[in-house]
Amino acid sequence: MYIKNLSFVPLREWGLPMGDIFLSAGPCSAESEKQVLDVAKGIAGCGISFMRAGLWKPRTHPSSFEGVGIKGLKWLVRAREEYNQPIGIEVANPKHVEACLEHKVDVVWIGARTTTNPFAVQALADALKGTDQPVFVKNPICPDLGLWLGAIERLYNMGLRKIGVIHRGFSTSRKVLYRFAPNWKIPIELKRRLPDVPILCDPSHICGKAELIFSIAQEALDLLFDGLMIEVHVDPAKALSDAKQQIKPEEFSSLINRLKLKTELSDDGKFHTRMKELRLEVDLIDSHFIELLCKRMEIASEMGELKRKYNISPLQPHRWEDIVVSRLDAGKKKDLSEEFVFQLFEAIHEEAIRHQAEVAVSLPK
Ligand code: PEP
Ligand code: MN
């Protein structure tokens, strides 16, 4: 498959402070000068690369808090001066970019809703043209890798090279444990296509609940993400946006201390020998798995023929509902996550319907 040969500036050369990983923390929204300064103080010793805060909030309902707007910029600039930590803001239109450039905001990011709109992304790319501005692109809210790649390319085409991405989860018709489905295969595929692009995970928006953040953050590090963006508020319960998913500065500090860093390679011989054996076992299981799936599809085709003969629809909603319920139940007993089992059977069912439909159109009447 086509892999774009784009080269990006590595995170360590962005001119921002960075420990073992790249960390951004701060409130979902800037709410008052005091709140911004309190959070800045709370996270000052945590070695973050930039403090985040939203000034213009993209909300589903217009009656929700839509951010304090431009007036919050000076609060952030003050926090940067007082605590000597870089700042980052979400931008959604060229006016936001202009304000951020004017105040030398260290990092800007494009939000999930904006990434879905190529016109909006192009307008931002045009506004950033000719600058060396560090920019992160959050994944589009819908699970569409093309839109994510397209947004990166629009910035790249305008000469930007300090480009990173943020995985913040995807909308799904089926809400399981998380607010937004992690759908790890999409950021993994993005990394395969653009191996140099720095990638952060935003567990706060994926989880939607404070108590799940640690496990998603650790999962991201296990997948070799370069860093994390986490929402931190001094009084999460009173936050004007995303109250359930924000954590206190002290919780943030303890969370990052508990995370374990992983490396891709090891030169330990024992590791390699055992790993090779285990990989062979996995290869064998996967080849049985493919054979089983083929058998299942052959049966599906036979069912298709039968249904056609009796003028029955390939899709049988009740049967599908039974499959979902019984497979989720069986998976649960074996400690497989509901989300995984559902996605697996959804893909299998879709392929089976395709096989049945193929038979339905390929046979003479
Ligand atoms: C945010 O970072 O607060 C935000 C609005 O995020 P997203 O664009 O991922 O929804
Ligand atoms: Mn938020």
C-alpha cells in the first residue's frame, strides 16, 4: 500500500521541554484567570511540554458553555510567564490562528470536529503558511483515516514541518465503555503510512470518565505513542465543560508516575527466543482462523442459495440480534471486551451478507 514519503521534525527538535514522553496537560476550557493560573501552578512540577486550554469550544448544543474566547489568551500568556511553561490552544478558524500567532502561542491544535472539514482545514493551513508553528491534528470525529491524512497533508503543503497528531477516539453508533471508541487500528495504520509523524494520545476524550484514563494512557504507551494530552482541572466537578473526564493536578502527577515506558527492541537473547516461539504459535492460530472463516463463508454462501430459492432476504435482523447477544455473552465469559467481540462479529456478519448477496445475484433466475 502507498506510503507517503513526508518527513516531519521530531518532537525533540520542536524547541519545547520534554522528558521521556511528550506531555500536555491543562483544563478542557479556560474559565477564569484564577482557574488558569491555579492549574498552571498545579502542574508546574510535572515536566509538561505545554499547558493546554480551550478558548473557543466546539459544543454540540449552542446553549452549552462555548468558551471565554479571546480574553482568555492573556490569562494563558500570564500563566506561561509565571510558571515558565509553554502554552497550547485549539484553533478552528483563521482569526484564532492570527490571535495565537500574535501572542506567540507555542502550540496550536486542530480539533476533531474541524479535521472532518477540508475547507476549514485548508483555511487554517493557509493562515499558518510561512510560519514554523508547531501544530497537532486531532483525528476526525468519524473513523475516517483519509480525512486525518488529508488534513496533515494540507498543512505539509503549506510548508509546515512541526506537525503531530492526536488520537482522541472516534464516534460510534454503539457506545460501549468509552465516550469515543479507541479504534486503535486507525492510529496504528496512520503510523504505518507516516512513520515519522509524532503521535500523542488524548485518553481524556476517549474515556469520558476520569477513572478509565490510566488504562488508556498505558495502552497508548504500550503502542509506542510519543506522548499524552490529558485534561486537568483544579475542581473537575465544577468544570464548565467535560467535567467527568478531568482530573486534579495531584491525580495527574500520580498517574504519570505510574505509567510504564516501553521500548520496541531488545537485545536480550532469551527474550528473542521465547518471542519467536510465541509468534509461531500465533501464526498457527491465525492460519487456522483464516481457514475457519473461509468455512464459515462457504456455509454463508450455501445459506444464500437457500434463501434465494425461497425468496428470503440475506439480512435477517432477528438472527443477527441473536448472534450479537450470544457472542457478546460468550466473549464476556472468556474475558474478551464487548467492544472487540462486537466489532469482530460485525465484520464477520458483514462479510457473510456479502457472500450471500453475491450468490443471490450470481445465480440465474
Ligand atoms: C478538547 O481538546 O477539549 C476538544 C474539544 O477536543 P476534541 O476536538 O478532541 O473533541
Ligand atoms: Mn474537552
